[in-house]
Amino acid sequence: MYELTPHSVRVKAGIVGGELRHIRVAERVEDLTGRVDSGPRLYGRLVLKNLSADRSVLIDGGKVVFADAKDRAIGLGPESVEPAIRLGDSYNTTSTRLAPGQELARDIDVEFPVEALKPGRLRGIHVQINYSVAPFKRDLLEFPVALPRSEG
């Protein structure tokens, strides 16, 4: 297990606040041989909150970028997939809607570049979340119902 500092980071962008908690990197190594069984992975808990009192937010997934000393992306390798974060409620969806004041929490488990494990190589981890603000709109729905006239 590799310790990252700080262990928790809070950010705010517009009306969305977020926290990345319990950040760590781990890889599986066989005890007897020392052979790496599975490469390094970044784990943590992402918590997002709509800070607005009257506007909804559509959170549309995100990605993780590992940056070197010059703030350039550290690649994962030719056969790796970009580390994406799914924020939808089901496996098939990437987006979710947050009502005013609502909070969302998701576990993060993405591939971590081996190159970033070298001393002094990793400068930062950028968690990029896509979101759009929906205007808070109220509308009136009317059902035209009338009582029949009585014949009298």
C-alpha cells in the first residue's frame, strides 16, 4: 500500500462541492515470490454535493488524470483504458441529477500508472467531474375538468 497525502481533499467549483476521502494506492504482490499479481490501483471515496438552494445539477461522469512535475499527464500504457468515474445510479448510466442540497457518494477504483510510483514522479491527481446546471423552473400543470350541467 502506498500512502498519498493528504488523505482527504475538499474542493468547490460553482455550486458543486466535493471531497475525495481515504485516498490510497495499492497493488497485489505475491508473498513468496514478490511478483506483482495485479498492478497499482487508486482507491478512494468521492462525495459530491449540490450547494445551491434552488438549482439542480446534472453530474455527467468524470475522469482521473495523474500529473507529473510539469503538470503533464502520466500515461497508463498502451493497453490501458482512461480512468473514468461512473456517477450514475446504475451500471449503464454515467450521469445523475442532484437536487438542491442533495449529496452523492461513489467509490473510486481506477488503474494507477506504474510510472507514478517512482519517487518524485507524481505531482498531483486531478479528478475532473463534468456537470451542468439546470435552471430551477416551476411550471403549472392543468387538467381541464368540468361538472356536467344538471338537467332540471
